[in-house]
Amino acid sequence: MKTKLNIGLFGFGVVGEGLYHVLKNSRTVDATIKKVCIKHPDKKRNVSENFYTTDANEIINDEDINLVVELIDNADEAYHIVKASLLKGKSVVSGNKKMLAEHLEELIEIQKKHNVSLLYDASACGSIPVIRNLEEYYDNDLLKSITGILNGSSNFILTKIFNEGGDYDSALKLAQDLGFAESNPTFDVEGYDSMFKLIIITLHAFGTLVKPEDIFNCGIPNLAPCDIQYAKEKGLKIKLVAQVTKLDNGSFTMFVMPKLVSPDEYIYSVENEYNGVIIEGEYYEKQFMFGKGAGAFPTASSVLSDITARAHNYKYEYKKHTLFTPPTYTTDTEVKIYLRYRDSLAFSHFEFENITEKYSSKDYSYVIGTIKLSSLQKVKYLLPKLDVFIAAV
Amino acid sequence: MKTKLNIGLFGFGVVGEGLYHVLKNSRTVDATIKKVCIKHPDKKRNVSENFYTTDANEIINDEDINLVVELIDNADEAYHIVKASLLKGKSVVSGNKKMLAEHLEELIEIQKKHNVSLLYDASACGSIPVIRNLEEYYDNDLLKSITGILNGSSNFILTKIFNEGGDYDSALKLAQDLGFAESNPTFDVEGYDSMFKLIIITLHAFGTLVKPEDIFNCGIPNLAPCDIQYAKEKGLKIKLVAQVTKLDNGSFTMFVMPKLVSPDEYIYSVENEYNGVIIEGEYYEKQFMFGKGAGAFPTASSVLSDITARAHNYKYEYKKHTLFTPPTYTTDTEVKIYLRYRDSLAFSHFEFENITEKYSSKDYSYVIGTIKLSSLQKVKYLLPKLDVFIAAV
């Protein structure tokens, strides 16, 4: 059975505009954009249709509209729009990972109660169909780990540094000039974007919803020439990696941090704005999915896939969340890290379990050793203020 | 809604045995193997359960059994088992690509009429979830091409030749010794296995079912040292590639043949028994999926995914096949090939449209040029008998 979709769209940037053109020409999806809610009515638009409004309620209260597509940046506004739409019995497609990671529990409940569908494959990994694959395909008992490069901006910056030389600041500026990084890049380069995506992925992989504040994430702004030199001398690259892993005791752990990556790892060759995800399982060893993770067109394409799925009345069933007792999340596990620092005061914040290598010079020092993730988690908010660089080894 | 599955299993080799153990320990799938139909009752089995039979009807006529899992090699026997089971109202999981490629039209009809489900993600690409992704995720209007290394045996042989030296015969023998190739390797090395998989993939990508005899396939047994040398001098590898491509006129074409592959192509790095699939679309450019394509465990894992899907009452909907007019298949299109030959009689079988390079020596000659796929198709059955080697350029 197929449903004719009347879409109320929030946001009309490049993604929204692309979506408009695709839907107009599509033979395969019976969907029309009826109204578009925009912020700036005076902005000149390429599409001159009589569907613009600045009043969200014109969409939310329109009984003809049966699908809301939310493509705005602001997570708080997105939350109110999505919640109000679901409560009014409208299905929703959203790509806002921060909003989803923070509010999924409530939104899933509302979705169930009102018998509507909230779809968000577009929120994680751009064009790579990770969420629906985890939901439909991979049995959680067989899943061992998921490792991904989930953020296009930071991967673009790291690629420039490692392939073309230069330091973090100049690579960041290039990324901003080319439109691959925001003017305020914190969300991307400090690992928050990756972390929100990892939360969503983990819910569909293992059935457990973990709170953002319970996860250790750190990023790449402190990457210094000495760290780059260290990696290059060892024949390694540094990538910003998000990882969730089942532990031997049945619980699981997760983090987002830079990682020293060797050429025999699949993610070594994921470059520029691309994303790559490795799904490791009991029987199939490793599978690797790879595709454009950022940009208007890849995003529009995955939003379109969500819309198509909705046209066929698709819903996430959250099987792993509802049918079984999901595994417990823990940070009580050790990770092996490279820690570069410049003074012993900074170093004193880290409680290593075991140190296997030490180096010091007048400019900088580093250690390699194991540390509890729970102990790293304690200094998470301090890290951006310290002149230290951390990478998983 | 979940269905408790009572499985009747055909075939109890390594895959079947692996499946038995996994199901026994699974918390996530409520499925039990009730009966196993085997060919050789006197063979010593590792599993001593009282469920063996040599009579297929004991499974087909057992009203308690609601899912038949077919894991036998023989395509004709598989066809009869699958058809009889569907007609008796049982759902079926099958991995037999040859049988499926040849009989899908009829089996889909029976499946619909009897309101049962025939699932076969296990049939193409081992552990890579290609079929269900195409079915659920990629809108056919946006799909431009699918290119894959779909056969693990021939890829293992080509990897050995290009990475470790040696000729075709010694690499084939090694593959056979290690269990990566059958004692009769024709099915794999002449491109039939890839072609049957490509037929199944194409049905789920574009909605059109193409007959095996209408598709050009050729393989690698004629690969000679001069061909290997040619590729190596140009910095290329030779891979056995299956490809389906939309043409500008809206129709599509497909083939299986060796291809000269450069290092900047994703499939260049797909080695040994791995499979890799590139899905190219209008908006997301290229996506790449990569995983183990052969072996007992990857196959068991994708059979298990089909079983899990069935436990959740999943069916392929064949949306692209039923909701729209699928595109037409054509071989009236040109491909650029490298053709190596040794005598002008062999060469005379090929009607080139245009030749751009020629080389000849006393030992061998080659040309590079464009030729109609329909013209290659005419000499398909003659090729294994000629001392020529063809590769797409």
C-alpha cells in the first residue's frame, strides 16, 4: 500500500531546494511539497512558488499535510517542530542528529502512541544507509563493533594535513573557504557531531539509548605539528573515529576521539568529506560501507530515501530496543592512548593504569599507555582548555 | 509481530551446521531446526540430533514446518524443493543464485498467490546486504549503475596472480587447494556465478528480470602471461567485473567480463575472496560496500539475516517491478575493450566499430577499440574455445 504524501517542509537551503526539484520530477514517489516554513521571508529564492510561510503553525495545523520534513540547523527549534508534528498525528523526517540524540526517547514514545513514523536515516552518515541496515539487517547478538568516520568536516581537515602538509589552523581555514566547515566549527571538530551520530547508530545497533553527557568525546583542535610528525614517522594517519564495542562481559562501551590509524585499516583510505563505517560481526568479520558524508546532494538523497520509505508506510520498529533487554553501557573499561602534553600540571589530570612508552624533550612530552575510559570521561570538559592531544592507539 | 519459526533445512554442509549452532544459541531469533534433509545418510555428522531424513517430502508435507531453508548446490533440485515448499504455503530462504536467476519470475508469482515469502539476500555477495538495500533504499530513478566484484573464487585467483606473480593455472590450483575454488571451477571463473548474481541484483535495482542467455559474460581462463604483463606495465590490475548501467535513453545494459582496473577505482583494492559493490546514484555519487563474499561463515550469517527477516514477517515487495514500468534491457550499446589474440582467424569473429590502438608481435597481437555488446553476445559461446582474452577498458 502506498500513501500519497503532502509535505510540509521546514528550511529551504540548498538541501531543501534540491529536494523540491527532485520530488517535482520523480516518477517513483507520489509526494508534493505543500508548504515551506522559512525564517527570512525577504531573502531572494530561486523557486517562486506560492508555498512559503514564516508561521510554523500553518504547517503543523494543516490537516492535509501528512509528512513534515525538518531540515533546519537549530536543534531546539527542530525539537519543538518535530514534537508538535508527531502530536498532531503527522509523520516526520528529520536529519537533526543533536536533537534526535537528546530527545529520541520521548519522540519514540510519542511516535508509538500516535501511530506515526519518525524517520532519520539522513541524520547519520549522509548517504550511507547505516540506520536502516542496522535496524533491518544486523542481529544484535552477532554485532561486535561499529567503527566509523562520521564527520565530513573534520575528516576533510585531517586529510589536508596528512596528504598536503600544513597545520590545523590553515587546514581549517581551507575547509571553511570551501564550505566543508562551519564558521563556528566546534560542533564538528570537537567530536560532538560524531558523538550524536554514534548515539543514534548505537540505538539501532544494540537497542540502548545512551545520554550525550555520559560519552567521552574529544576532537582535533589541539593537534600540533609534533603530533602530526609522530604519526607520520610511524607511517600512520590520524582520523577522528567514533566507536561502539561489545565487551566480553556482554555490556558495551563507546567513545569519539582521534585515532592513530595504520594503512591496513579500512578507514585509513576514507579521505576528504567522505564517511566510512565498519560493521564487525561474529560471522562475517568486517563489512565496510563508504560514501559521501557531507554536502547538500548526499543529504537530499538520504532525505528522499526517508520520504520514499514513508510513502511505503515504513517505520523503525526498534526491535533491539523493545524485544530484548538491551545491553548495558559502561565506561569501566581501559583504552590505550597516545597523550601528548607540555607541562606536568596538564599531565597530572590523567590517571593512567599502565604506561608502556614515555618520551620527553624541552618542547613536548608524550606517553603511551592504558587508561580507564571513565577516568577520561571525568576530564572531558577540561580537555579543550589543556594543551594536550589524545589519540587512541 | 513475530512468528515462531520451525525450520526444515535442505543440506547440512559447513553452512548448515554453522546455522544449526547459531540458531541454538540465539536469543534474538525464535527458530528451531525441526528436520534436515540430507543426501548421504551414512556420512558421519558432527551433530547427533534425531532430525535427519533423506526424504524431501518429510519436510515439504510437515505442517509444523513454516520455513524451508535451502542450502544445496544442485540448481534443479533446489528449484523443485523451493517451488514445492512455496506451493505448500511455506516461506523459503534460498542462496542458490543459478536457480533463482532462472526461475524467479515463476517463483515470485507463486509466492504472491500463496501469500508466502521467498528471501535470498544470501544469494548475492555473501555477507554484503545488497539485495535488501536495493529493495528498500535506492530509488530506481536515482540509480545510475552498479558495479561489482561478485565472485570470490575468481577474485582470489586474480589477486594471487597480480600480487604474488605466477600464471592462471597455478593460481587456480592454489585456490582449489585452499578451498576457495571448486574442483570444476567453470561456474566461477567463466563469469556464470557473477552473472546470475547480477541478474538478481538488477531485478531489485531496476525492476527488470533479464534472462541469463541474453547477457554477455566471459571469464578469466584465457588470461595469458602477455595479458598480465600488459596490465602490469600500465599500472593496472585485472578484475572480473559485473556491471549494470542505465543508458541516456532510459534503457539499461549489463555484462560480466574482466576489466582493466586502475588504482583510483574502489574495486582495485578488493582482494582475495572479498566482494565489493559500488552503487552509483544521481545525488550521492558513489557508495561502496565491501565484505567477505565467500566462505561458510559469511554465507551462514546472511542466511541467518534472511531467517531473522522472516521471523519479522518480511517480504520483498518488488516495488520497482510492480509499481512502475521497469526500464528495457538492451545490448545495443558500445563497450571499449582490450582484445588479445594470436591469429587473424580468431580476430575475424569480432566486429569492431572503431579501433584506437593496435599492437602485434610474432607471439600475440592486441587491439583496443569499441564494439557493440550485441556483437560480443553473438560470439559468447565461442569464446572459451578461442585463444583470445577480452577485458573492458
